[in-house]
Amino acid sequence: MGKRSFFGLEPDQLDQLLSLGTEAGDGANAAEPAPGPPDESNAPEALAEVLSVPTLDAPFEYVGSCVGPYRLVRVLGEGGMGTVYLADQTAPIRRRVALKVIKPGMDSKRVVARFEAERQALALLDHPNIAHVYDAGTTGGGRLYFVMEYVKGLPITEYCDRHTLDIEARLRLFQQVCHGVQHAHQKGIIHRDIKPSNIVVTTEGDEAIPKIIDFGVAKAISQPLTERTLVTEDNHLLGTPEYMSPEQADMANEDVDTRSDIYSLGVLLYVLLAGILPYDSETFRQGGIEHIRRTIRETDPKTPSTRLTKLGQEARKLAESRRTELAALAKCLHRELEWIPLKAMRKDRAERYRSASELADDIENYLKGEPLIAGPPGTGYKLNKFIRRNRVLVGGIAAVLVVLVAGVVVSTVFAFGQARARAEAQAVADFFQSGIEGLTLPGQVEGTEVSLQDLLTVWSKKLEGRFDDKPLIEASIRDTLGWAYRYIYELKAADLHLELALQIRRQQLGAGHPQTLSCADRLAWLRWDQGRYQEAAELLEQALSVSRRALGDDDRVMLSLNNALGCVYGMLGRDEEAEQVYVNGLRTARQAWGDKAAITRSMTANLGGIYRAQGRYREAEDQYLRWFELSEGEADEETGALVWKGFLGAVYLDQGQYQKAKQLYLEILPIQRRKIGSEHWHTLRSASWLAQVHIHLGEYPEADALLKEVLATRERRLDEDHPTTLGTINALGVLRREQGQDTEAESLFHQALAGRQRRLGPDHPACFESMHELAVLYMQQARWGDAEPLLLEAFHGREVKLGPEHPHTIESLKQLVSLYESWPQPDEAVKWRAKLPPKEIIEE
């Protein structure tokens, strides 16, 4: 088959042109341009890498002379073999081009012959992300030249930093580079020197376009490129060491394929993301060429997040150039995002991406939240990504299940130790993976949505008898399933799994093992959900007595148990004990784990709840605001904000700041409904509080709709005597009273009072609330004799349980004064008025 010619040149001439300007002979080359005019100071380095050279009509080229239709404007760069000029083309069209001309004597046939195949394919490259070759020929002195697209711009890393592009924007630019490399690979060209200076970003309108330059040149080099390319006495390292694949570093290996470019792309992506090379350049080069080759072939690079966090102050600047904080950048890079460059940089090329397009596709997977090709196989990763991606499909709480599944794997490590952890964790991951394979679930109609409850049902059925010989694996899975059921408010199913998990762990590990205690903690929270507060308190107190001996006060499990106990004491009306638990626990958590630890932040917010129950509203507000301050930039900030904004709104409600509370609930309630569903307890709680705001504002239809919705759901999902159901019934009684529907209001108050006394005990603050509201109804009906004993009991009960200065105690006291003034019993009115704090008397 005969050789083809391009642009009127024979193959050997074209080969010569491929090597132009790539060897350092006089200390300068295309990557280090000669100074140019200020208005184009950024172009020389980028343009010098463009493979293009014009022929001059004169025997010697110089600025101002012409080569056919090209007038040389200035020198962009000069190397050992060639000089690159900026030139104006005058015909047949007018445009600026880059022209590279070979120097006299640089016409070695040995250089050209080595890449005969690549030279012909080079002229065929036609892609928007590759600099185009326009023309080629010979000068008047017989020297070869190329004419190429003039790419005015910056190296990709410099462009990204100068324009402070965030991570997503950098990934989008990198995808374009991958597409350009893929095109070259399809044409049979391997770049072999992919690095930032060989990718120039220019702009077309408002769009940034990366252009790959110097394709194929690296394979034509037979002398040193720059001071950044090292050589041996007999051989050359063809490329730039920091970006060089292991097989390319092995000079005896001629079998270098397109996957070598994949490796270089991985390094480039690493630098774009973290702003630093995988290997430190100074130490990397200190040991000479053999040290470099050995490092490339044998030493695994550290992860981008690890390299970044060890840079100190420089790391903060790198984060700023990516429009983020250092902690946020490190978290962004951790795990998934850094898996991509690390896969591209695998030592074994068979483990890298198969093509540049596959690498680009995995970038897209990351941006869309889909499973990565780079994801670690066999660890439940696809399951986790499936759940994350299908937030609606799984009822909006998928992220929680992801954490739970990961927790199962961690628990196996604690239970078995490192020796058995890998196999046991794999069994757990495989079990959960099996639940979603094909997503063909019982009763599922094709095209219909699958709920998380469906998945949990499938997993629960698959679990039966599956791990009879491995009880601790069964316990870990049941613990996860129970916690997930609890989160979707399926409390009976949660109870079954958590009870069995705790039973197994007590038998297998003992009462003091961290996993047993953690399971007790979760079961206590379930008892809290069920309104079985006394049982929860007893379970936690027992677990704490064991954990103090086994773990110590500053252990995370110990602190978590205390956190739950504080909440339970609060629901039992034991506010002083709850406050003491949180004050002590917070002191320990801060010292042991820091202010921003999840347990510290949780205790901070929960202490706010106790302050609110005590009527210390300003302090409660401060605690919630402190949570927001500490949680900024943390992984749970978004989900936690929806919860604690709800409690903050309740503080505004208690203080009579109704418009402020309303605005807050109208903001978070639609998000909660969309993310976690209308029947989730967080959503129901927010809806209930918003209904109370509507009542105070006289917006009765809005309150009515919300309370009916909340009550129906709570009665269906819980029971009529559940404390939250009874609370909703009491609120509905208040609404009916304000609407003048006295008969229904009285019935609702009696129902709420009887249920609360039965479920919580006769001296619980919730019982005194129902007594107080019923007495107010009787006062509106002038039923003074019926109102008096209720108000007296409500006042005395609140005085004992909440204290004489609590807003609720004072509220009942003021109603007593009003009662005796209206009855009238003036002597009693005077006596009770004297008990009011001076501030309240002045306000009246």
C-alpha cells in the first residue's frame, strides 16, 4: 500500500514536522515562549505547544517577513528544533494562525520514521477540542513548517484557578478534554504527553473551550524536551514524568497503548480537583531517573483529599480558588470523587478506564449521582447509590438507609475484628444488594414506583433463616432494618427487628459490648416514638450503668445513651434531671470530641428542647441557633436544619411571635413533605405546630385542615392513646373552642385529659395543659363552678412540676384571677392576684 501525502508533503517530510520545537537545544522551547507584547502575554506558552510551522519565501524567516500568505508577527516560542510564530494569514481568508518552522539541520530521518503511522492520522484529526492543522509546506530555504489554529488562552489549570471555577465547572471542562482524547484515540493517535500546558482553554462567546495541542509529538521526540523531561544516557523518558504512566516510564516496554493517556488524564484530573500533583515534584525527582521510574511503577499515590489537607495554609488558597472552604473541599474530594482519578491512575492498565469516553461517562455518573464505574466492587456501593438516586422511589429517606447499611458493615468490624471483618461485611453487603437486583418486588406492577417499605419487606423475608449459623450478622441486619422501619414510622415492624437484634447481641456479645449498648440505644428511641417513655428510661438507665464500667464517660456510645436519656426525661416531665444529663454530657462531648462532633451538636439542640419545656425561651432559642452555627458545612446540615427549624418555630410560637413562626413553617413544611413524606413524624410535628400558629392568628380553616390531617395519620400509624395523638386531640379542642363549637371542644378536652392521665400519669404537665384548656372553655360558658377545680389543680400541678415562674404556671394563675373576678368572688381575686409576679401585674 503506497504512502499518502498531506498538504503536498511526503510522509518523511510530515514526520519531520511532528518533531519540531520539542527538543531543548538552547534552553527554550514551545512551553517557554519568548516574551511577547503585553496584550498577548498569556498566549505564548499555549501557542508554542501548537504544532504548526509556516514556510518562508525568504531563505531565512524573521518577524515581518512572509511565507506565502502568512506574515510573521512575532515569535511565540523557540525550542531546539523549531520556532513558533504568530502569523497573519492574508489569503484565501484573513485570520491569525500559529506557524512552526523547523530549524536548519533538524531533519533527522530517524526521528520521523519512528512515527510514520501517527503522522498521517494527525492531519485527519477534526474535533472541537483539538487544535486544527490548517496547512503545511516548506520555506524558501527548504525547511518544513506547519500552520495550525491559533489558540489564544491559558493552560487549563491556570484558566480554572484564574476564573475560580468550582468543582463542577472543572469537571465539565475535563469532560471535553476526554472527548478530544477519545477522538484522537479513534484515529490511532496516542498523545503521551497530556499535561496542563498541552491543554489550552480559550473562549468562544461565553463558553470555555479546552483545546488539546501537540498530539503525537511526544512519540517523535529523540532529544530532551524541556528541563521537566528527563533523559538517560541511552534512552529517553518520552513525556513528562509527573504525568507518565508506569508502562510509559518503562523504557524497555514498546507496548504503550491508549490507556497510557488514560493514566495521564487521571493525573490531570487529580490536579484540577486538588490543585496538587499526586507525587511531590521535588522529592519525586531527587533520586534520579531510576527513582522516578520506580516511584511511578511501584508507589501508589495518596488520595487527593489526603494530599490537600497536609498542605496547611496553601490548601486554603486552593479551596478559595474553587469557591469553597477547605473542609468542604476535602469532604467533596473524599471517597467518590477521588475514586475517579485514582482508577484512571491504576498501576495495572487493565484496571483503568477502558477509554477516555468511559472516563468522561463516569464524571457524568458522579454529577448525576449515579453509581460510578470507579466504585469499589462488592461492598454495597451500588445499593447505596441506587437508594440515593431514587429519593422519591424510596420515600425520600434514602440517605438515612445509606448510612444504616454502612453502619452494618462497620458493626461487623467491631464484632469480629479485622480478621473476619472483610468476609462478614461482604455477606452483609451482598444480602442488601440482593434485595434490589432487578427491583422485581412482590405485587409490583411494571412501571409503578417502589417504596422503601417494599424493599424493607423483601429484605425482612429474605432474612428469615438466612443466617441461623451466623447470629451476629443477623443481629446487624436486623438492627439496620429496625432503624429504617422506625424512620418511616412503621413502629411494629421496627420493634420486632430491634428487640431480636438486642436479644442476639446480649447472648453473643454480652450486655456491656458497644454493639449491644448501641442496639439498646436504638430500641430506647423506638420506645420514645411509641410513647413508652418509662420503659425507655429504664432501658437507658440499665445500659448506662453497664457502659460506665465498660466504656467510660467520654465514649461515643455512652454519650449517645445519655443523649437519648435526656430526651426521655424531658418527655416524662423530669426537666431538671434532663437538664443535668445534657449539661454534663455536653461538657464531656466537647472535651472529648469537639464542638462540631455530631453528638455534641445533637446534645446542644436537645438542651434547647429542655429549656423550652422549662419556659426559658430565650435560652432555648440560643441553643438552636448554636446548632446552626456549629453545623455549617457539615454533612447533616440540610436534614438537621429541617428538624431544628421546626423546634425553633415552636419557641417563636411559645413567645407569641406568630408571624415569625408561620413564615418558618411555611418554608420547611413543603420541603419535609417532599423529602421525607407527609406522614413522617417530623412533618406531622411541623404541621401540628403550624396549625397552632394559625389558631392564634384566627386562621381557623387552615388550622382545621392541618389538624385533621395530622390526627388521621397519627391515629392510623400509632394509636388513640399515643401522647402525640392526644396532643393533637387537645389542639383540636382548642380550635373548636375558638370556633364556638363548645360541645365538640368539651368532648375533645375530656378525651385528651383521660388519655394523658392514663398514658403519662396524673401529674404529667400534659395533663395540666388539658385541665387548663377545659377550664377556659367552662369560663367562656360562665360555668364557674366547673372551671374552678380544674384551674386550681392545673395551677398547683404546674407550680410543682414546672415551677412558680414558668409561663404555663403564670398562665393558669392569671386565669384563676380572671375566674374570681368574673364569678365574682373579689376576695379570692385579690388573694390570687397577690401571687402574680410584679411584672405580670404591671402588664395587666
